[in-house]
Amino acid sequence: MTRLPAWLGGVAALAIAVIAVVSMWGLALPLSPTSGVCAAILPPSAGCAGDARLLPAIIWSMLAAVAVTTALILARRWRWWGAVAGAVLVAIVGCMGYIATLYMRPLLFG
């Protein structure tokens, strides 16, 4: 059986982080609605929250960068297990960031 190189986990973590950050900013960046009218629903659709989604997107993008750095360190130290743990960490941070940006709560509390 061949062993996967540790850098592959770092690449997976980076790919997960890119998907998460692009999704977060896809919600945060349209500052005006595309249809011109915003429905009164919660959470508001993209473009209907004004700049309320910018702060969560900024905070969680930075946390995703820290998670990727941690994933790369784990992959270097503990090889395969570290790579898997790092990728899982980045996936968790990415999902939490997307939810925080969607519901406009920077730290998911309150």
C-alpha cells in the first residue's frame, strides 16, 4: 500500500478554505439586491443585508487563513494524520464562517 504525501493534506485544506472564503464573500459582497426589491425573509438574500455581512466575512476569512496555516503545520509534524486533522479543522472553520456570514453574526453568538 502506498502512503499519501503529507503535502496533499495541505493542498486539500487550502482548497477547502478557498471554497469557504469564496462562498462567504459571495454572500457579503453584493451590497445591493440584484432584483431591486428585497423580500422580508430571515436571513436576507445576498445583497439585501447592506454591509452587515462584511464584518463576519472579514473575521472568518482571517480565521480560515489561521486554520490553513495550522493545517500545514500539522501536516508537516504528524504526516498523514496531521493532514487529515488539518483538513477537518479547515472544513469546520469554513462551515462556521459561512453560517456566521449568512446570519450576520460575527462570532456565532447572540
